[in-house]
Amino acid sequence: MNPTLGITAALILLTTGPALAEVYRNVDAQGNVTFSDEPSEGAETVKLKPVTTITLPKPQTVRETDKLREEVKREGSVYESVSFTFPENDQAFHSGSGDVRFEMRSTPPLEPGHKYEVTLDGQPVGQSTSGSITVNNVFRGTHEAGVHIVDSNGVQIKTGNPVRFTVHRPSVLN
């Protein structure tokens, strides 16, 4: 038997573990490994790990959550604007450590229980009530930052215009 075929068969058997009662591993005189669901002389039982399963929410629940978020955005937003004061759009600056301090403001100022949330290249990187967030070790190059106001449940209730900026960092090669 081809060893690659044996490994492939083993992987298939391991991924379908719960459907099978037991899996047996056998090594013949030439060193070829085979797997089977039937015991044979000299075969050892393979202990299978439980398969990880994920239960997804029902589509109706997802739609209801999306509808609730839209209602909160329409009804709950008392903010006229939210924006960055630093960095400015298309700004380039040097940061040896890669630390970038984001500063933002809103009109009117934040209400109790609300926070500014900053995203960097589409990923959330921090929340603050003070109007500033420092993100450490930002890679050199051009990035896009977004600013949002979120309520106490983490629901975005106001989104500002994103800014693009470029970080210059020294290189170990230069």
C-alpha cells in the first residue's frame, strides 16, 4: 500500500471519528501503515479526539439583531459628527516605535456610557471615553483608520469618515 494513501485514509478516518465506533492502526512487515475500522492481529486502537462543533444562530435571530442595530442607529444617534483630529487624512509621519496616537472628537461630546472606537485597517484596536487611543507597533506603510461611537452594548451608533495615513519607521537594514 502506498504510504501517502495510508496517511490520506488516516486523515479521512480521523475527521469522521464520531461516525465510527473505533479505528485501528496496523504496521506490516515492510513498515506500511494501514488504518481500518475492523480489528486485525497486531493492530492497535487509535484514540480519536472529539470533533469541535459550532452552533450557528438561527437566521431569524441574526435578522432581528441587524434590525435592532439599525433602529438604534436611526433613533439613538444624537451626534452630529465624529471625526479624527489626529492623524489627518493623507498625513505621513515618523514613528520609530510604531506607536500611533489617535485623537478624536464628536459634536456634541460623548454621552455617559458611550465610547469612541477606533478601527485600523478594518479591525477594532481600541475604545476610549477620553478622546485618545494609542496603538502600539503599527507596521510601516499606509493604513486606514475608522472612528465610531459605540453605546454601552457595543453597538455602533455613529460613524465618522475614515482617514488614510502613512507611518515611516526606521529599518534594521538602513
